[in-house]
Amino acid sequence: MAAEGRDHPREVVLRACAEHGQDTVIDWCIAFLTGEISGEDAYGADLPKLVAITGSANPGGWSEPVDPVNYYWIRVWAARVFLYVWRDDVVDALLVAVEDPAWRVREHVARITAKHELGQLADALVPDLSHELPRVRAAAARAIGAAGEAEHAEPLQELVDDPDPAVRAAAEAALARLEKRLDRRFERRT
């Protein structure tokens, strides 16, 4: 169980897959993530789908009507599903979501990229290495360390001197992982 007596997101996702089928849940999440299902529809006709992937009868806990400024949470919740279930065509949706205006969505894309080692997304994540929020920079660094290629070492090296210690640590770990994966050393900047 997660905090406040709620199930861990993994349990929620697995329960939704058991009830509706994994492919169906993935299809819903792709539609949420890419905007095929709009925020209005997610809190309207498609609310049962959103309830299934969040495990809450009132996703977000907002009063009705839901302020459209909060619709980005739908895409965050949809992306989170791909940390627990996977299908290869999800990459196409992630290539759309990597440019999402909401930083939480992009952070989840980076987490998914790291988990599944999705080299197809490494180039698209490079701009997030300079994001204003440290947690987004750190997530992008971890993803590039897990899925990047030699040409990604230089942008990672620029983060070794980041003002945020968590970002510096993520960049160092990402460079070490990149070196191990590619079986080569990259000169460290001093």
C-alpha cells in the first residue's frame, strides 16, 4: 500500500490490466498521452478509463468542473502506466509526449526511457538536460545514460558542474553507465 492507504500505482495499473486487458489499458493511455482523448472527454465520457488507471473515483480530487489547467495530470497518469506495462508501439506516443508543455509529463518520458532503455528517445531528451527544474535535468541525464550513444556524452558532461547536487550526481552516474554500456571511456571535464 502507498501513503494514505492508497494502492501503489503499480498495483492500480496491474488491477486495471486484469480487469480490462493490458492492450486495452495501453491503448487508453496512448490516447490520453497523445491528446486523442481530450481533457474534457477524460473527465466526461471517458472518465471510467481515467478512474481505472488512477485507482481513484475522483482523479485529482478536484471539484467539478475540473479546471483545464489541470488536464496535464491526465497525461502524467497515462505516462506513469508505461513504467509498469509495456508494448513496443508506445514509443510513438512517447515521441509526441517528449515535447509536452508539462514538465511532469516530460519527466515521466525520461523515466520510461531509462527503464526501457529506449534509444529512440535519447536525442529528443537532450533539450531537457538544460531544463529550469533540476529534477527534469536529472531524469533526462539518467535516461540518456541508460539509452544514449557516444554523441550524448558531451551534453552529459556539461551537467557535471550543475549547481544542483542531485543533477551533478545523476550526470556522473549517467556518464558511468554510458561508458559501461558502450564499453568506452569519455574524458571528464575538470
